[in-house]
Amino acid sequence: MVDKILLLGSGELGKELVISLKRLGQYVVACDSYKGAPAMQVADEYEVFDMLDGEALARVVAKHQPKLVVPEVESIRTEKFYDFEKEGITVVPSAKAANFTMNRKLIRDLAAKELGLRTAKYLYANNLSDFKNAVNEIGFPCVVKPLMSSSGKGQSVLKSQVDIENAWNAAMEGSRGDVKEVIIEAFVDFHTEITLLTVTQKNGATLFCPPIGHRQERGDYQESWQPCAISDEDFKASCEMADKITQALEGAGIWGVEFFIANDGVYFSELSPRPHDTGMVTLAGTQNLSEFELHARAILGLPIHEVTLEKAGVSSVILAMGTSTKTPTFKGVSEALDQANLDIRLFGKPNTRPYRRMGVVLVNGPVDSDVKVLRDTGAKAASKVKVQ
């Protein structure tokens, strides 16, 4: 049966999801705030509008009458999702999940206070005075994030008193939507940061993918690798926490659940109810099904029997360094591809800005490969590709 699916957000993750949904015979309408977004290039139809405009969002839903509404970004008027569910439309994974995970306050309080998951100590502030008091109570170093943001926007690490006002201003500038509040977190002295891709099904068991390690700069991921070596005990603890929180949020789909692995155990960090940017490493063939194929199957109610590790792999991002409204071109692709077991995905974004993710290098090898060697290979290849 062909379902009409409304995709809200049309970046590189949405593009790969559309490809997976099209392979399963679905009809997809891709939406975003600008024309020519990556997912629009492979969808059946597209809509351009401000997804934070609740009335505009409702009009688009009324126009297309989709069976499923699939959010791919944070900047959406998610309160409308409850109305859509009352109309019989399935919101992926659920209106509750979308609303809670779009706001760090809701998801952190659910995790720590209601479910008892272990997290870093945290406080909130919605003005500079309360922010200064909260920072002093948490202590240095600490991490500051807007309650609503993505890809590291507005996030910073405070190391001393002199950083306070700059961190507050950065958080306000990087905040999405109309929520002007921040979370201040104690710094966790972790040795490994992982994404645990978790698949919830309509009529099947919850599945956990092999852990993905990742490295961030400016609060945004730069490379990821799978598998990431952690102890069986830490993996079990991560799975138990991921299972608790995804069941509480309800719905079927893939979730990117992030954890800090420290010497004293596992700390829940945050989660996304959709394919995760660090999960692009699964496009390197590391699993029997990529995160996008898993998400497509799960939201359509198709069975997923198991997730197996097939290869070791790495993703390394290709970044723009300048601003341009012109369609970018790429130099050095041939040189980067001049070796085996390496692929490149260019996202097709129509313009550039500093540090915007424009593509990704994918490297794979046997399951027992030295991941550090694969990471070096990916980084070197990515450095050869220049965004013009």
C-alpha cells in the first residue's frame, strides 16, 4: 500500500530517508523553509514555508492529507502535532516524543526526574542574572545549551567567570523558536561519547544497533565510527536507559540516544526521535540495514528481525568555510576517491555558510579493522574535498 508521507525538514538526513521510503514504494512530500533543499531533490512533491508558523503548517497538512507526518528537524511548531493525531494522522514517532525532544527541559526532566536516568547535574535560566547564579552553583567547567537548538548552535563550554556573558549571548543567538531559556550542565569527565541507535517497532521487539562513537567541534559532529569499543556492562546500561526513555515517549521509529561513558559509569545526555547525524556512518555498510532503512521500515510497520554488524566504518564531514548564495562546486573529489573502500556523499545544498555540512566521506573495512586507521583515512580524504 502506498502512503503519503509529509517530511518536515529536508536536509541530508531527510534526503536519505526519502530514498529509503521511495524504495519501499511510498509517496513523499518534502518540506523546508528554503527551496532546493536536499530531500526535495528526490521527493515526489515539496512545500516551502516557515514550519514554526503553526497556521502555515496546518494548511500544508490539510492540503496533502498525509497518513504520516515525519519531523526531521527541531524548528517546527510541534504543539500542532497533537491536533494532527486527533485527526487520525500518525506523527512519527509520536506527538509526545516530538514535543519532548524538541525541548531540552522537557526531555531532561523526563529522563532524570520521572525515569530516574543518570544525568549530569543541571539547572535552567531564562535571564542573565539567574544564569550567573546557576553557573556559579554548577561550577566550572560547565556546558551551556539553548533549550531549543540543533547541530551545536548556541552551545558552549564555560571555563571561567569571564566566559559567562559571551556564553549567554551565544545561547540566545543560537536558540530556535520562541523559547529563550538555557540549560546549564555540570561537565562530565567522560572518556567516550556514543550514539546508541535504538529502533522501536509497532509489532516487534526494540532493537539496539552497535554503538557509534563520535567527535564534536563547536557542538557539531565532525566524524563518527562504528563499532565503538565500550564494555559489555556499559552497553547493557545504555540499552536499558534507551529502552526506558523510548518506551515513555511512545511510537515506532529510530532514535539517536546519546550517552557519556565515564569511569564511574554511563550518563544519559539527550536523544533525537529520528535518524541521527552521527548515524550517517551506517551508509558505509556497517550494518545489514542503514539507520534510514531501519527508520523507513519501523514507521511503515514493516518487520525488522535483527540489526547485525557487517563492517567497521567511519564518516568524516566535508565542511564549507565561506558564505555564498551560489550553488557550490567541489574540487578534489577524484583525489579523495582514489582508494578502495571509500565513498563520498555530497548533499546538494544550494548555498554555503561557515562550517555548514556539505557532504560526508564514508570509509569501511572488516569488522576487526583498526578504527583509528579508518578515521585517519576518512579525515585525509575529507580534507582533499574543497567547497568552492
